[in-house]
Amino acid sequence: MWKLFIGILSAGNHFAERMAARKSWMQHPLIKSLNVVARFFVALHGRKEVNVELMKEADFFGDIVIVSYMDNYDLVVLKTVAICEYGVRSVATNYIMKCDDDTFVRIDAVIKEMKKVHSGGSLYVGNMNYHHKPLRYGKWAVTYEEWPEDYYPPYANGPGYIVSYDIARYIVSEFEKHKLRLFKMEDVSMGMWVEQFNSSMPVEYVHSGKFCQFGCIDNYYTAHYQSPRQMICMWNKLQQEGKAQCCNMR
């Protein structure tokens, strides 16, 4: 049976975002049938009361994986490793998808795209960046010590991308051997890991702009920066009108 595991990066105090996902795209029949499994990956919060509420939520919904370190942007990459590990060890899956808790996932469209490009081999699908240069100044600055080269390897934007099971298994194996290079930007890290994996086995890179990096376009596969209200609105449009349309209110 063809299966997909979706790991959703979330923060301890993002209860509203998680509820919006649960009430919208996570209501999809394929999740109900367990052919698609979705879990939130959350690290510990600096405030104890947030963690207490998070534990209660995890017990109640059963869809949260708590990663045992304090949340920090530079450690987000460890959540991606945890998603791969969960997909490899805890779910019988063919493909592993990573997204954010403000990403709306159109599950049927994602699976249709996967089946279209599925070759039985190694696969990396998303909104690909080729010949992307590191930013040397500003909020997302990367020093020459962190990344000395002029370009990153090809990588898919973080709000929504998919790798085949064999790539995820390789990542987990390398991590456990302490051989996995951990870069602070998790989507670039995935590109690095796939490139390393690529040296022993060819990977098919599949680009689609419908995995939206900024916001939403009609007929999206994934839409990013969606507020809880927008999530519910988009789900209602899919259910009532059968149309993959954006909702412009916040």
C-alpha cells in the first residue's frame, strides 16, 4: 500500500495553529484511513506552563512528538532528523514529507503528484532552489566559516517537501554514526544530505512551484504563511466547492 508520513514542525505555544490543521486538512479521509499519517514535532518551551499544557494536548490528541531539547532556531534541523527517524522507525511509509504548522497541505494533490513522478527510485520533491547563494548580511546571514562555498546544493524550500524512504533512512543512519552535517537552516541541510546520498545512488529531483514558499496560489499543493482562519477557510472551499483556492483574510 502506498503511504505518506507528514511531519509538521510546530512550537510549544502554537496551539491555535495545530488546532487549525486538525480541523482542516488533517480531516482528509486518507488520514482517517491511516494511509497518510501526520504528526506535530515540538521541542520544549522556555516557560514551564507552556510545556505542561503541551503534555496535556499530546495526551489528548495523540498526534504530537515531543523532541527533548529546548526550542531554538539553530536546532530546528534536529526536528527534521526526528521526522525522518519517526517516518523510518514508527510508520510503515514510502515517503516522508516535512512542513510547517502554518502550511496548508492539499493531501490528494500531493499524492497525485507523487504518483505521477514515482519511479520506484530515490525521490526529492518540492519547490527547488538551484544555484542559491548564501546571504552574508542581515537576519539570515551565514558566515564563511559556516558555509565557505558560493552556492548551496540544490534544496527544496522548507514549508513543504518530500523525500523517499531510502533518503530518510540514510539520514537517520548517518546521524546515529555522528556523520551527519547539521546546518542551521533545515531546508538547506536536507539539500546537503540528499546531495551526499546522491553520490552513491541517483536521486530524481522534482520541482514544482505549487509547493508555495510565500503564501498561496490557486491549485496549490501546499500553501505557506496561512493563519488559522485561512486554514479553515481553505478547507471549506475544498469541501464545499471542490476548488483549491486561497483565502485572503488573516
